[in-house]
Amino acid sequence: MTVDYRTSFVTQQVEDGVYLWGALVTDRSGRALVPTGYRAFVTWGPLGPAGEAALFGEFWGWLGQLRSVAAENSLGLRAYCYNAAAEDTQTRRIAATLGSAQGAHHQCRKRGGSNGRARLSRPRRSPPPR
């Protein structure tokens, strides 16, 4: 798969939960279909389970839109996370508290290299017929 869009994301957390989901989008297609650069999903107020879930929902919805744009335009998208253990654990935990599988079935896997990045992937599906 050609990687036309690439996003790298990271979380920051405190004892109360994840207060920041940050994503950096790179467009290698040159088509400018999505905004590039850094995007932060953050709250500085009291967090709690509801606030954390709302913040995750905002991030996951944005990532879903990015995936949709790529799919609708037959472009490749790869999403990487800085620390597979941390981002994967938090994504699964928060998705489970939402009572939804919207984020629970993704999987972060380490890729080669010493930079600590990982690839966010979903179970493989057959491509749609053309």
C-alpha cells in the first residue's frame, strides 16, 4: 500500500486519565484533502471518566474522518503511535468504558527501528471490488 497520508499520535496522562491526544498529519499525496500539521485534542479542566471519554471520542471521530477521506479517494493512510503499550492500553481502556467497540479492536504493533514508533492497524479486510 502506498502511504499517502501519515499520522503519528501520542497521549499524555495523569492519575485522573488521559488529558491529551496529539496527532501530526503528513500529506505525501500532494492533494491537500485534509489539513496537515499538528492537531491537539486536549482539556486543562477537571477530567473524570466523562471528560476523558468525550476527549477520546473527539480524537477517535477525527481519526475516523481522516480514514474516510483516504478511503473515499483511494489513498493510503498509516497511523503510528509513539508508545504502542501506552497508546494501545489507553485506547482500549477508554473504548471499553464507553461500552462501545469503536476503538477496542484496533491494534498497535511495534515496527522495526529504534525510534519507538508503532503502526496502528485494523484487522485486514478484502478490498472492495472496483
